[in-house]
Amino acid sequence: MLEAVEDEVPEELLRHVVRTTGLPGGLARRVVSDVMGYFVETAEEYVVRRHAELRRAGVGNARIWVLLREELDVRPVAAPPLSERQLRRIVYG
């Protein structure tokens, strides 16, 4: 996903970030790409990614479902309210 977003960084935005932050062009492109990638991630992609991250951190599923619902409520692009069952279906199919 990141590579696709990096290819789509608008040059005007890139110039603005370089001008206002003093970052070198390559680093500015990477930062803008990361931010854009964050905002284009779907709720489903977010749930799958965060579930895997939390499992690797040793968090149990009972706690994960609560955390995911809380995190989705404050995402910059709000996801629809998802039940624990819907979250499970996203992760496990």
C-alpha cells in the first residue's frame, strides 16, 4: 500500500512541506506518503493490521476487541460502529 501512495504524492503538497518544514525532498516525500497512507487505510485494513500487532504484543482477543472498537471511534476518518462479531469476521472471514 505504501508504494502506491508514495507514487501519488502531489508535487504541490510536497513543495509545500519542503518549504514549510525545511525537510529535504526525499524525507518530505516519505513523510507525506506515510500520512497519506494512514488516511487511506480502510477500517477493514486497520482492524486486520492492529489485530496482528496486538496479538504479536501478547494481548488476548477479549481485550483486542475492546481496544479495536475504542480505536476505531477516534480514527481521523470514522469507521461505522462495528460489533465484536463484525470485527471477528473482518479478521477471520
